[in-house]
Amino acid sequence: MFTSTTTIPSRPVGVTRGALAVAIGALTLAIAVFSAPAAGAAGPPTVVTFDPSSARQGEDLEVEIEGFTPNTGVEVHFGGSTIGTGTTNGDGAATIAATVPSTMPPGTHPLDVYDDAGLDASDAFTVDPPPACHPHTSRLDSVTQSGRPGDPIVVVGRACASEELTVYFDHIHIETARSDHDGDFRIETNFPQGAEEGSHFLDVAGARGTGLTEMVTVAPPPSSTGANGSGDAGGSTGAGAASTPDDPAAIPTPSTTEPETGPASEDGAENDRGDDAEELAAGEQAGGGSSGSDGASTLSLGLAAILVVASLVVLVVLQRRTRRT
């Protein structure tokens, strides 16, 4: 039977106290390196400050952040809306411009910042109430006065700050808008289709007491020219129809001849008598012409007889004188 005996020395072979110290130092350095934060990250993502610390609806602010991923896009969210964007620098910091939404109610609300790498931070921001509103200071600066159905209407004026406004046309809702944080507004809408020709009420009513009214006019539809150059479509004057001229000089002057009087039933007799008179006049003219022709013939015969007699007398006288000689 074979038996082996091993002796364990009291100190590891080849290991000195100096070597152990070096190994422990290297291990400590490695742990420190791997546990150190990433380069450029100064700490956890943080919303450092707001400038200003509070604001009203529609006003601007700046959000200062740090501790985000370096050189990365960031977004600012407030009330469910993205109100600003930016990019961090090499240290993971940024100052982002943003605007308080006009629909954000007064009070303190959470404001969140996210970067594209998934880091985020949040802080509370206060929306100040709008300034006191005096509805009697509201005004209309300009309103489209007239138009046809479908034409644009532009309403410009001033109401309470950030006030919800409703536009009515004869009490019919046609548009909703909101004034800015100074109370100014410009509303663009249209004359309702089917609005009747004439005057109508245009009202601007605000949720904070603004009440403004203006009269506007729905103009008549454009007229179309008929075949003879006058009249509307559907009521144009035909080529043979009578029309009243606009120029008084074109109106014919009434005849100065006295109209015939008498019952309407005697018109036929009067016409017959007129025809008879015309025939009689024609006959007289014909007769007069015949008498004149006969008179001329008689005169010619008389003159011829006188000339014959005279010639005979001359011949007799000449013969006597001849005999004497």
C-alpha cells in the first residue's frame, strides 16, 4: 500500500506583501472607473428654473434644464401639449423657449421635459389668472358692412384677455374664437348661405361678459342683362315688349290733335263717314280736272277762229289796195 504526505507552507509561494497591495489597488481603481457617471452628465435630469417663475395664458417663458443626455433633442410638455423644443449642449444642459397655451386654466400644473434618449424631469409651473376684465371697455374696431351669402366677414376688436368669443348672425352661431392675452381679436367667417337680403344683427358674445353688436347688410344678388339689354334674369324685357326708357327725352311727346269724341260704339260709323268723305273728295278732284281741260279746249278754238277772221280781213284789204293801184 502506497501512502503520500503533503506539507502546506504557512505563506503562499511567490506572493509578497507588496504584490498583494498592488492587486488591491488595481481592483479599487477598476471599481471606481466602472461606477463613475457617464461623461458630461453632471447629475440626474433636472428642471433647474423657469423665467419668469409664472406667466399668463399666451405669454412666453424660458425653461432651464441640466443633467440630460449631451447633444440630444429635448421637448417641453405642458397640459398635454408640446410648448417648446431644443437641443442640449455637451454637458447635457439647455435653455428652452416656450409659450403658455391660451387654453391652459389658471393654477399650478406639472411641466415635463423629455430628451430623445429617454431621460425626463418634471416641475410645477403656475399659470397666473388673466387681468380683471371690464366688459364696458370692449369694442368693435371694424366689421365687414355688407356682402352676399357666402362672402367673407372680418370682425376686429377688443374684449377681455384670453376670452372665448362666439359670433352670432341673427342669433345663429356662425363662429367661435378667442382673444389674445391682451384682449385683441380678429375673427374671419362668412355671411350665412341662404341669408335674406336686408339688414341683420351680428353679435360677438364673450364668456367673461363681452357683448358687442353691429348691423350688417346682405346685398341683393347681381342682376343679369336680358335680350334687349335691360331687365333681370326671369324678368327681362323681350324684343317686342314695351319698356319704360330711363331717359325722359326718349319718351314720345303726346299729339296735340284733339281726339275724336263720341261713344266707342260709333267708331265704325265714323270710319265709314271718313271713307265716304275721302271718296267724295277724290271725285271732286277728278271732276275739277275734267272741267279745266274742257275750258282750255274752248279757249284754243276761239283764238283760232279770231286768227282766221283776222287773216281774211287782211287779205280783203290787200286786194282792194291792189285794185286801186
